[in-house]
Amino acid sequence: MVFWGYEDRGRLAGIMGLQDVHDVNLIRNAYVAPARQRAGIGSKLLAHLQRMSTKPMLVGTWAAASWAIRFYERHGFALVSPQRKTALLKAYWTIPERQIETSVVLANPPDRG
């Protein structure tokens, strides 16, 4: 996994990781400092990762994190079906069953599987 940071006036304002797993890239650990949210930092980090990726991209997040889901949808990601979500989470992540139940996966380009 490789992380990129966004620095603003000498301070780290956001980070986002990219993990190469088999035939996809996973977006991992995307965070923007609360005081710096809604300033385009997450969009800049994601655009950087999208330019670097040559594979389909997946991101998993909590189903209740509607703000995160909207963010990724604005950037070309689409939710995968619940059945496909479970298969993807089991194939590419190592997480407990309870987390699988409460998570969603978004894909870019949109998943056709």
C-alpha cells in the first residue's frame, strides 16, 4: 500500500492510500482533517490516485457513511449490488463478517458483474 498526502501551509491536511491487489486497486484510508473538509482536498487526492491507476478501482466504506458514498459517486464510482459487494469484500479485503454486513463497495469504472 502506498499513501499520498496533501499538505497545506506546511501541515498535513489529508491522506489517501492505494493498494494493488491482484486485478484491482483499492482505495484505502482516505481521510481529510475535519477543519479542512469540503475544500477539495479529498477530490485532489482521489484524482491523483485515479491518474496513477491502470486497473479498476474499488473502495469499501460503511453503508451508513452517506457522505462518503456521495463523494465517490461524484467522482465516477457506483455502488455494486449487495451480492457482488459480499464477493468483492471477501476477495480483496480481510474483514470480519459483521463488517461485511454493514459495508458497501463502490467501483470505478462501474462494476458490471
